[in-house]
Amino acid sequence: MPVKLKAILRRMLSMCPAAWYIFIRALQMCCFLLFCALMLLLKWDGSMVRGYDLYMTAMALEENCQALLLVAVLLSVCMEELCQK
């Protein structure tokens, strides 16, 4: 198992600059969205009666973060394939 992980990391770190840019920027945006979701959850304070909109907004941010990261990984793989040709 560690051998496969090492190969994946080596391959990932040798991506072309355009693919690396897409991946890093998407990762930064995901971190920002998760931070915003955390701040909303802290403001929510656990009350479903008064803070339902804050809770649902935080959950939407968390779900959008996952979708954004998935799309960014797919785009960076496509960009990597184009750079190698």
C-alpha cells in the first residue's frame, strides 16, 4: 500500500504547471468555503428554530466544496493529458 501512495504523490508533484495551478487554486477555494461553513456553524449555535437558514447554508457550502474539488481534479487530469501530447 505505501508503494502505491508514494507513486501517486510522485506523479502528482510532477504535473505540468497549468494542471498544478488548477488543482492548487481549487484546493484554496475549498479551504475558504470550508472556513466560511465553519464560521456559519459557529454563528448557528445549534438552534433549528432560529438558525435553520445558517445551518442549511453551511451544509450547502460543504457540499459545493466537494463538487468543486471533484471537478478541479478532473480538469487538472485533462490538462495534464493535454500537456503531455
